[in-house]
Amino acid sequence: MTRQVLSKVAGRQEFKRAVVACMGAAAVLWAASGVGNGLAAQQPLNSIEVLVNDEPISTFDINQRLRLVIAVAGGVRTQEEFERVREQVVQTMVDERLQVQEAAQNELTIQDDQLQSFFERRAQAVGQTPDQFEQSLSSIGASKRTMLDQMNAELAWSQLVQGRMGAFVSVSDEEVEAYIQRLYDNRGKFEYRMAEIVLLVNSPAQEASVRGTAEELVRRIREGSSFPELAQQLSASASAAVGGDLGWITADDLDPLQAEVTVATPIGEVADPIRTPGGYLILAVRDRRRILTADPLDAQLALRQLLLTTEKLEDEAATARFEREIAALNGEETTCDDIAQYVERTGADGRPEIGQLRVRDLQGAARAAVESLPVGQISTMLKMDDGWRALIVCERSDPQVQEPDFDQIYNQIEQQRLSMMARRYLRDLRRDAIVDYR
């Protein structure tokens, strides 16, 4: 059990649930129920649907990506929803084709070993080996090639924007110092860890469809679909490469409507779609902390656990014993030095070591269980996707105030400007492209 598991297990399980959901959805989409079958009946499997500057995107390519997106979203329920998602997928693939074409014009290519390394990191992020990840993709009717094509566009565009425009991004020392001064002026106020999904409206005819897609994505995320995965698949922002992550932002850095929405959105929740000049914006508030103030969530903990894995949960006697003994330990003085004794007493079969991490690094019920738990006491039992567990706080270190770092703030401002330039760059490519929808 590594220190990252408690914070990552939810994301891993989301992907696994998404695979199952998509397999169920596939039966709806591609079998006798009729959703999606009208499309399949109208076009051959590998017909050309879109020409982007004379380069084709086929029905096969679109369906491969569509299955992946539907898996991440947890399936679709109606023909109308299916068609909205498909339209968004096609638009995303057109943008990617423009990005790859522009990279090729500038003699920039991504090597196979770079793509393989990126694929391996993506597999690791969902707790799988590359082979397991490839099998998961295959099980939902997608493929490794589909994922690699997407990664190729992502990497090529990132390197192209950085190479062509990075030298033109100028950030002065005075701007950084002014930003730091604003932080000091706002000491004690909240800042927010934000994430975004950007859906573009390129013509008035797309308004209703894109709005419907945005509303549907919000509903899916609230039901448990992965925000980062959906951002990677569908967001038109440069932040899609990092799952929509925007870092820490103060309300003053946002426009008034976005600031109002952010402040009103509970931590860990996603707001309703916001209409912007370019389309629709979906904002998630991942975390919150006070500026330049010691935050209890930044306390460092040394944790151990008593874990009964999902395999052992199949044994009813073992499950009853574990639940009974954890309840008994809640009323006793405990110590991490006796963890081996507690493992034997409860019948736990998972590794007890977790290690050092911040309260902030924990998610949901795990955070709530240890946030105010005294050293040497055991938490109530947590029923999680990878098993049942109780946590023990072995050590707790009070948080320290983190003073602003000049270089980090410089890089943050620089990346924000580069992202804005990248959006304009892609907008210009769309304007000049010849896109023929068949």
C-alpha cells in the first residue's frame, strides 16, 4: 500500500466503472436497442465523414474515439444525448487534425518512444500496466491506436506552441512582484484549486447542442464520472493535457460571474455550465485554502492502516470479525508500534504502511476521518472501493505558512499567457481551414 493509494484509488475505480458502464452502453449503442444503429445503417463502417484540408477522418476513427468518450462519461441514455456527444467528439478530432497538420508544416513530429512513454504514464495514472490498459481499451471497443493518436496531437501541439510562441511571452519582474503583493494584501482570504472543461460554440447553429453537451457532462460528473478524463477527451482548452487543472486561483483572478460561481460551489463539486463569449465553461472546485495562512489541511500525517481487501471481503466470517474488532479498537488506546498485533487481531490482509502525506492529499471520507483524529487513535471504518479500512495517525506535524515563490509565480503567469496565445492560434487555424463534413 503506497502513500498515493488513498488519494488515487477513487480515480482508478472511476475508470474501471467507466469500462463496465461503457460495455453496458455499447449494448445499447451498437446492438438491437436502436441508439446509434441509425447512424451505423446510414454509413459504411470505414466511410469518410470529414475532410480536414483534404485529410480524411473516417467513421471508424470517430466510432473508436466515441466509445472511449462514452466509457469515460459512463454511457449514454438517449439517441439525442448520443448525437450531442458524437458531434463534440467530431469537433475535437477536427481540432486535433489541424494541430497535427500545423506541427507537420513546422517539421515537428513526435517519436514513437515518446508516445509509448506517454501511454505508460496514462496507464499508471489509472492503476494499470500498459498491457492491462490496452486490454481495457479493447474491451470497450476502442484501441491503443486511438489513444496514441490523441496523445500525438496533444504532444505535438504543446511542443509547437511552446517552440513558436514561448519566446514571445513576456513577463516582467514588476508583474510578478505586483502579483506577490496582491497575495500579501489578500492574506487570510480564500484561494481555490480549480479545473475546467471548455466547449466551443463555433456557430449559432451549434448553440443548443453544445449547451446540451455541457449540461450532460455536469450531470455525469456529479454522478461519478472522472472530470480529468472528460477534460482530456473533450475540452478545447490547453489545460486538457493536465485534466483541466488550473492550479490555485483567487476569486479576484476570475471574471465576476466565474468568481461568484466559484465561491458558491462546495469543495469537490462541479458548477453548472457558464456561457462565455466563446462557448461553455464547466468549472470544478477541487480544493480551497487561505492565502499565506497556516491551513489545517496542510498538516503532515504519518499514517498506518488496517485494510481488509475486496478479495477477503468475500469471506463473511472474516468480514464480520474485521468489523467487530475495528469497532472495539475505536474505544481503546492504540499505538502504531503495535500495528502487527492489530493486523492479527482484526484479520486484516492488506499492507499497513501508508507513509507521510498531507491531510489535503486525502479524498472524501478518508480526509474527514483523520482531519481531527488525535495521534494514537484509530478512525472509524471506511468502506472504500478497494476494501474496508481503518486509519491510525502515528504522527502529526503542524502546517507551516508557504511564502510566495517568485519563480513559481513567474511560470504560472507565463503559462496563462501561453495558453491564451494557443487558443488564438487554434482559432486562426480553424478560420483558415477547409473542413468538409460529408
